[in-house]
Amino acid sequence: MTENAKVKGPASYFPSIEKQYGHPIAHWLSLLETMAERRHMAMVTCLKTEHQMGHGHANALVAYHLSRNNNA
């Protein structure tokens, strides 16, 4: 991928998530690993209620996390 290539999909939210919530993406992905038994929306709800994350950011993290694990 070239330096000028635009990041698409859930990862496009990552810079904003790191800036707004003060933790690197690895922190959030590690947290999601602890929720492996939960479904997509349950993970989103947890990020929203327990970490005051907006719906779009929470959904992007969960979607990325689940797609990464499904392709492993």
C-alpha cells in the first residue's frame, strides 16, 4: 500500500478513536478479546456504556476485531 492510499472501512476510524479516547487501538482490541463470548451488538453496547464511546467508533472497533478473528 502506498503512503497516499486512503484507509477504508473500520480502520479509517482508528486515528479519531485514539485521539478522542486516549488509548491506542491495541488497548481496545485487547479489551474486545476479553468479550469473546459476546455477540457484536453486546460488545458495542459495552464500549458505549462502560467506556462512553460513540456508536460509530464502538461499531468500527467491534467490526474490525470480529473480521480480524474470522480471517485468522
